[in-house]
Amino acid sequence: MTSSHPQPATPSAVTLPATATTTKSAAKPLFRNQFDITERLGLGGFSTTYLAEDVTSPHRQPCVIKQLRYKSANSDKNKALQAEQNQRRFQKEARIMARLGQHDQIPYLLDHFIEDGQFYLVQEYIPGLTLQQEISQHGIQTEAQVKTFLRDIIPILRYVHRHNLLHLDLKPANIIRRSTDQKLVLIDFGAVRRYTPESTKAQQSSGTTGFAPSEQFAGLPTPASDLYSLGVTCLYLLTGCSPLDFAISPQGQNLRWQESIQVSPHLTQILTKLLAPKAQNR
């Protein structure tokens, strides 16, 4: 799960879940009599994430609570069916996160539950800055740093793909440099999707404009779709510019970047392959 850890909202901006209850020992409401929610980390189309502390654990373990938003039914007739579909989707997402979280550089799942009809995942909190925050605070990276980034992130992405899963939202805001050991951690699997090579049926697929390739928005993503996002992330690290600044298509693809970036022939070759418009050429 976790959220992409954007700049935190101030505590006054926190919206506590409706099920928070007050206890005698707490100075403020606790969610499920267990979680002290301190900040809202992010608000997106599919989820809201909160930074919290588990007051029942030793040392008040920090964690991230992700409140998921699933599709709602249009009529009373379909409500029961939709509720069943949402529950299946939630249990599937929890199983995926429990499995992926066995990797040291993916947040592990601490808990998952349904409260008042709302779906929640509780995951490990990763201290550190996202790569987007790093660029904002420290400036762009060198070619050598970007090559190191590729060497560090590719094994994590390979691990995800070996589970027949696609991340589908790889971008600087979803990669944290963990402050305890400086390792990269891939976060926010809200768009994750199982990949079946034989499937040719388009399905609704999400992604971030500018970082997602055309086949992903067409509902037919492949592992090469994550590679495209990886290439765009490299451009961001080298320039600090939005990929939309290089794009010549409305959805942010077909990037003209060679004129603006001076890198070695070796890295040029890598980026050219990663950013190929057609998935089969990546």
C-alpha cells in the first residue's frame, strides 16, 4: 500500500474515520481503540492514507492506514452484488499485499479489516523522502546517480513481475529512499493488476498521466508498461521536469527528450528502449 508520502498535511487537516472512538486514556479519539491518527498523508481517487501509531504495540509502532474507495452501486437492486464484488476485491488486494510485502523493499501488510462498510489496509510505515521530494529539496541527479537508481529499482520491479503482477503507477512520488539504510522502497500498489499474457480483453486501467504508456490507458498493460514508467521516472530525476513538458500527445506519451538531455550513448540507448512508444520494443 502505502501512500506516496507527499508533504504531510498539518494535523488540523486530518479527517478521522467516522468509527473513531474516545477512550479515557487518550487525549483525542482513537480509531478502533487502537490507532492514533496523526496526519493525512494523501488523498487520491481510489484511497485516502493516514499516518498513525498503533498504541497497543510496543513503542507505539508507526504505520500507514489506507482507506480504500471502491465502486458503489447505482441502484438498490445492485447494492448487494456490488458489496460482494467489493469485498472480493478487497480480500484479493490484501492477499497481494501480504505476498509482496515479504520483499524487504516493499511495505509489509500489518492488518486489514472492514469497519462500518469501509475497507482498510494497515501497512508498515517507511521513513524517508520520496524521490519527488528529494529532487524538490536537493536538485536533479547526475547520470551516475540515475544508473545507480536503475540498478536498485529493477530487482524490486522484477520481483513484482515474477508474481504476475503489474504495479502500473511507478513514479518518483511512489519510491521512497528509506532513511534507515538508504535503500529504495516501492510503495502505493493501489493500481496493481494481475497480468495474464494470453488475455486480449481490455479492462479499465488507471495510471498517472505522463508516466503511463498508451497501452495502459487503453486497458491492455503489460510488464513493459512499468518499464515505460521507469524510463519516464529517469527523465524526471535527470531534469526535475514533468513528462508533460516533453510530450507531444494529449495523454503525455511520445516524448521528445533527446534534445533537452545530455547523457552518454549508453544511457541514451537504455532510455530510448524504455521509452519506446510500442510495448513490444521496450
